[in-house]
Amino acid sequence: MAIAGIAPEVQRCCLTQKAIAPNFSDSRWRVGFSFEGGGLVNLSTRESFSQTASESLTNAAEISLPKIDTKLGACELNILQQLGSQDLPAISELSSEEMAWVKIEHLLRDYSKYHFGRSFRSASLVDALSPLEF
């Protein structure tokens, strides 16, 4: 995706450019991910932008907020932010987070499909394989 110029922003909010860090202390904490916006969106910031726009009718037409395609928890955001690093955590350390990995895979697959306009044929093959075959 980076080579094609469509790598999503996974470190900062696309609206404010402020860094976003996973909040592991609040199990209900979420961050938005927008295909249209190109990555992460701080949900509380988005609500503030929306509220400010609705208070001022002249700005309401000018401000177009990106659609939130999915919401990520702290564990999922942590994995997503580490994908670009040289060393990923060992699989044994992350076995309890297997579903988070699957969600990230599908998120990036859908993000690519949104930007390229087509899906990967190999993704169907991967979906058909049993987890035990890996």
C-alpha cells in the first residue's frame, strides 16, 4: 500500500494530526478508521467537529467529515501501529489476540479494495484455508 501511495495513517488522527495511542485502561475505548479519510479518526474529536459544524449553519455545509467504516479497540490499534515496525511481537505472545489480527487483516483488505476498486483473488484462498494448515 505504501508503494502505491495509499498507506493508511495509523499513528495520528486524520482530522487533527494529533498522535493516537491505545488506551488499555478503558475496555470501552475505541478509535475510528475511515477508508475515505485515509486512516484513524479520534471519535471524540469527530463528535466535537460535528457539534461545532451543526452550531454554525454557515460552516455545516463546508465541513464534510469522513465516514467511520469500523471502530478499533486498544489491542487492535496496537497491532495496527506495530505492522510498520521492523520486529512484530512473537505469535506466542499474541495467541489470545488472534481475533484482533483477523480483524486487522480484513480491515486492510477492505481498505485496499476501497482504494484499488477491486479485491484480491488470493484473499479468497486464504479464507478457505483452515487455520491448522498454517
